[in-house]
Amino acid sequence: MGAGIAGLAAAYELSRTAPPGTEILVLEGSRRVGGKLAVSEIAGVPLDEGAEAALARVPEVIDLMTDLGLGADIVYPATTSASIAVQGILRPVPAGTLLGVPADLDALRASSLLSGDGFAAVAHDLSTPGSPVTEDVSVGTLIGDRLGPELLARLVEPLLGGVYAGRTELLSVQATMPALAVQLRRHGSVIEAARAARSDTPAAEGPVFATLRGGLARLALTLAEQPGITVRTETPVRELTRTSTGFRLVVGPAPQPIVVEADAVVLAVPANKAEPLLAAVAPRAAVELAGIAVASMAVVTLAVPRQAFPPGSGLLVAGGGAVKAVTFSSQKWAHLDTGEHVFIRASIGRRGEEHVLHRADDELINVAVAELGELVGLSGQPVDARVSRWGGGLPQYDVGHVDRVRRILAAVAEVRGLVVCGAAYDGVGVAACIRGAQQAAQEIEDQLRRSAHAAAAAVQGRGQ
Ligand SMILES: Cc1cc2nc3c(=O)[nH]c(=O)nc-3n(C[C@H](O)[C@H](O)[C@H](O)COP(=O)(O)OP(=O)(O)OC[C@H]3O[C@@H](n4cnc5c(N)ncnc54)[C@H](O)[C@@H]3O)c2cc1C
């Protein structure tokens, strides 16, 4: 259940691999499919409201797009270089880092991102390594203590803020930087650990990101239209219980509930929605899910008279005002650089800053326009503007997240025919959600096949 990218990718996988005759029903609570993938027109051009690019280096992404017949519409960024705004001055994001943790000190120095003292604090880690890190710690503690508060505030916090809308003092090293966490067990120096983590990862070829002409959300819309999959929108699942053969779901509007019986269930909803549904069937998983926090944000998209912004695909803001990240959509994507207008997206709000979002749409647009004027010299009034609100949009991978997910998956695995997938577990990105969903579907498919074999064997046994 859940017609976000995870639920739909799982349904599609099952439609191809499940035993013949399997009925695949996707129950979606809201009016539309896609979850955090949504597209609408602004100044007559379709533009994503939520996720706008997927990691192209995760092969499942391009394979899925191609398999769905969307291959001709895959587009790659025209530029991926980005800047960081520190006290109003734009600096390039230095090369050779692992989510801001530097492996290449020359590149860090060349970026002029840090002051002399800030750079010296980073270099100190090489000359005076600390102890290997064997427990999960927060990114803020690790980087602040070992590489200095300036690198944390000017690089790591904005980069992680861009992915999780989170705060480094709470985010887990193990969950957000798993390759670094592995190396921190072996290296006293964080920089040496980052170098080892980078050299462990084979140099991938090709573009890092991809989207679709017409919006990344087309991926979800296309999945929902595939033969063999039935999607019912405005059908929230309210209860999930076990029966002797599978599951009983109470769905639909509260005054007119409907009961659906299912042999197997893929639960692909956000953590706070999965929690009450699992209370009866996997109570230990429900308790753990309650511990996953979320961050809320809004995306303000503007169509403005043609003008040039600073070079690159966008920028991250260290500290400062309401706007945390900016995408120069028409510079990043060549297919959006065609008409008399150009498009720019501003991400507003992050964990602990919900008050910033407590404004009317017009007010949020005014804030974005004013801050973009200061940050990137935006001039002229928007010809069209849109606010997309994502309340609780991003799960937070806090310290202990990896162990928490392990406990959730173990509790769910005890319930035959039940799997969970989606952004709450093993990666918030679209690519990770697709990969996790496919694995979840394969697990269900295995179980269905085993049950079918067992049933066939029982029938055969009775016939003898
Ligand atoms: C503003 C924003 C920008 C982002 N940008 C990017 C990006 O550029 N690249 C990237 O890789 N990732 C990005 N992400 C992250 C990524 O988009 C999401 O993590 C991912 O799409 C989540 O997919 P999902 O299927 O797990 O969950 P969701 O998309 O949340 O889908 C879950 C679905 O379940 C439904 N549901 C909930 N409860 C019930 C119920 N009881 N019964 C039935 N249905 C229910 C919901 O209505 C929803 O449709 C972004 C996220 C946000 C918020």
C-alpha cells in the first residue's frame, strides 16, 4: 500500500514476477499517485514539485525508466557544479569530498570556502589523528570535534541539509555516510577514512543524476498505468490484521469502510503512517517506527524573466535565512531552457524550523524572491510562482537509525507475507526507494511461490 515511488516500483516488480493469476492492488490514501513525486505546470511548462532528479548511477533507475518505454525522455543535467553561499559570498563546492568530508585537502584549500583557521582545524586531523570510531555518532559531533566547527557549518551541514532537511547534530554517521563509517573503524584520521572510503568505491562512469522530460514524476505516473496493476486512490488503509491465510485490511473513508483480503502486503508508506498499521501485526516494529522523526519543507518554484544566474546547477546556503538551497532549473536542465522565462526553485525550511513554513503561500513567495535577490541577484517579479508544501516530507536518519531499521526488518520478517519499503528505511533518495522496493517485491514473490508449492504439495499429498 502507498502509491509513492516505492509502492509503485514494488507493484511493477510483482506484476512481472509474481505467479500467474496474482492480483496486484495498490491502495493509496490521497487523491493522486506519486507521493513525493508530483508534477504540475508553471508558466505552461511541467515542472516537478518534489523530487526532480534520481541517482543515475544506481542501475535500477535507468533500467526501470527504459523498461517502461521512457528511455527517449531520459535527460541528464547540463551542469552539476554547485556553490555554497557563506555570509552572502558564493564559493564553489570543493571537489573530492564525501558529503562534505574532505579527502582532498588541496581541492578544499582551492575552494577558499574556509578561513585560514578553519582550514588549519581540518588539517590538524591528519597530523593528530583521533581514535577509530566504532559506535554510531552524530555527524555534528564527529565533524565538529575532529575537523572543526567551520567545515561543519560551511560544508557538511548545508550538504546534509540538502538531502535530509536535517541537522547534523542529530543525523547518524552510520546511516548518512555508511562508507565513511566502515573506514572510521580502521582509521584514526577522519580524512584518511574519507580517502579510503572514496578509493573503495569504484570510479563510476556517466552522469550522476537523471530526470525525465515532463518531470521525474512521470516515472510514478507511468508505473501506475502498467497492465496487471490496479491503483485505487482516495483509499487510505486504516487497519491491518492477520487472518488464517493472510491479511485483512480495512480501507476507504471512515464512514464507508471496505474490507480487502490479501495474501501478502507491501507496506510502502511513511514511518508515521506505517506505525499505527503495524501495531496489531508487528507491534515491535511499530514501536521502533515511532522513533523515526521527520522534517517538513516547502519548495517555491518561480518562473522569472530570462536572466543569467551564477554558473552551475544551484547553490546551498550555509546558515542564513529561510532559503536553504536553490536550483537554477533552466541551467541544470537544458530542456527547461527554451522559452522566454527561466525557472528557479528554492527549498525552504528544515527540521526544527517549522515556524518558517507557517506563512501563507504569497508570503513564502515574497520571502523567496527577496532572499534570491540577495543571494543570486534575481531581478524582476516572477511571471508565475508555485508553493509545494511537504509536511513531514523527509524521514530523519538519526543516530541509531541503522540498528533501528535492523530491528524493524527483523520484527516484520516474523510476519509471513508482510514486507516494508520506502524512504524510512535504507535511503531517502528515489533510487534507494526503487532498489528497496524491488527487493521487497522479490521477497514477497519468493514467499508466494513457496506457499503455492506447499499448497500444491498438500493437494498432491491428499490425492495419494
Ligand atoms: C521536496 C522534496 C524533494 C526531494 N528531492 C529529491 C530528489 O531530487 N532526488 C531524490 O532522489 N529524492 C528526493 N527526495 C526524496 C524522495 O522524493 C522521497 O524520499 C521518495 O520519493 C519517497 O518515496 P516513498 O514511496 O517511500 O514515499 P512517499 O512518496 O511518501 O509515498 C507514500 C505514499 O503512501 C501514501 N499513504 C500514506 N499513508 C497511507 C495509508 N494509510 N494508506 C494508503 N496510502 C497511504 C501517501 O499518500 C503517499 O502517496 C525529495 C523529497 C522531498 C520531500
